[in-house]
Amino acid sequence: MNDIKSKPQTPATGRKIRVIGVPLDLGQSRRGVDMGPSAVRVAGLEARLEALGHIVEDGGNVSVAIAETKKEGHPRAKYLKEITATCAKEADLVLKALEQGMTPVVLGGDHSIAVGTVSGVAEFYRRQGQKIGLIWIDAHSDINTPESSPSGNVHGMPLAAILGLWPDELSKIYDFSPKVLPENTVIIGVRDIDQAEKDNIRRAGVTEVYTMRDIDERGMRTVIEEGLRAAGRGTAGYHVSLDMDWIDPEDAPGVGTPVRGGATYREAHLAMEIIADHGRMTSFEIVEVNPVIDEHNRTAMLAVELTMSAFGKKIL
């Protein structure tokens, strides 16, 4: 009996995983998410993934400019130059990981890092004549542009850059845009969208948008299953971008932009478990963990637990 308990829980297909930290906080005005990668590492990410039977290598952190040493630049897109430089470096690391047969697990940082992650994944598959899907799990749609953003904070713009809604260097990493087609882009769990973002969603042609009301009425399983089908249709697989503010602040208090009424602890795990069951996830990232406003690293520990579920951890 003891021997059975001591064996690692091995998923159907163990992966080689490379962890990449991107301690970027230039995309928002509330500081602290730059410590997110460290908090998630401290919560035991590497050891717990290895206990599942995966091989894990920590690739360290991407170097990031410090806000106090830079000028914020244009007020409609603050620190855009520095964010673009960080995302370009990150994209190269993600691309290299995939080329070496490894699954990138990226730790943020604010959600603007998603442009770097998706750019690297999309470029890897583009070189093989394939495209990818995107599962964007977030309380916010992050589809503002510099013209529509009320704050000028770039962490509210990454999905717009990924979809090519604004012609800037951030959207043109590797010289192609969009990185993901709108019909393969799925937004799940949104509950805080301003009018300009609603307009941008329609302008971009993204139809697979599941709000918290959809989850309330139809259930997490139905929403996730439908979303995965859309993201996977005609693609090599899909990148999963998980903003921890998707989860209700009762369970995830330490996030960049908390909004009441999010997914429950079990709903979040169920979503990740279903993603693991489908087996088509190309890459994974968790963003917006803010230890400064967290409670005893609770949010980072939940981030690790959800990553475990996404990579095959089962209850039984």
C-alpha cells in the first residue's frame, strides 16, 4: 500500500516542460505583479509538476525594464516600447522551448506578456504551415487599443494586439499579424467589459465569448467543451492564457485587477481538468498574481494547483 502511494501520478503522456518567468509590471498602474513568477515558484510549481511525471526545467526570467528608470511614453499606451522589447525576448524563448520539444509554461507578470507567449507559439506552428487557437480565460477581455483605452495601460490591450486590431510593433513580432484568427479565439469568464471593448470584440469578429452569466446558466463543462472545439477547429492545438482575476477574489485575493463574481475554486479546477482531458494544449501561462495584496501566498498556491489540473492531475 505504501509503495502505491509513493508513486508519482503519471498522466497519459508525460511532457517536457520549460518554465519561463516574465516579471513584467509595466502594463498596469498597480505594482506588485512583477513578483508573481517568484511567488508561483515558491508555491512549489516545479516539484509538483514533476510529481505528476513530467520533466521540468526552469528557464529563469526574461529581463524586464524597471518603471522608475524609464519614461512612460505616450499616455495612450504607457511603456509600449519596453513592453514590446520584453515580449519579443519572451517570444524567442517560447519559440526555442517548442523547437526543443518542450511545453512552455509562462509565469507573469501582467497580461501584456501574453503577446510574447502567443507570438512565440504562433510562429513555431506557422513555420510548419499550421495555425493555433487561443483560450483566453479572464475577468476582462483585454481588447482595448490605444485609441479606445481609458487608462493607457497596455495590460488591457494584449488580445487586441494578438488579433491585429492596432498596427504597432507589439502586434507585429515576427512580422505577421494576426497571431490567431478570430474564429479560433475563445474568451471565457468575462464580467467586466467596457463599451469600447464590446465594439472591438465585434470589430475583430470574435464570436466565441462566454461571460460569467453563460457559465452560471449553462455550466462550466458545456462552456469549456464548446470553447475548446472552436479553438481547436483546424488548428494544431491551442494556447491557454489564464488570468487569475478570472477566479472570484474570495479564492484568489492577490490579483492585479480583482472583480467580484468570478469562477469558484471548483469551477476553475473543472475547466483545467477538461482542458487536460482534451490533450491539445500547446502551451500555458498564468498571469496577474500579485503577492503584495495576497494573503499568505494563497493566490500563487492556487495558481500552482490549477496548473497541476491543466497538466493532468486527477482526483482519482
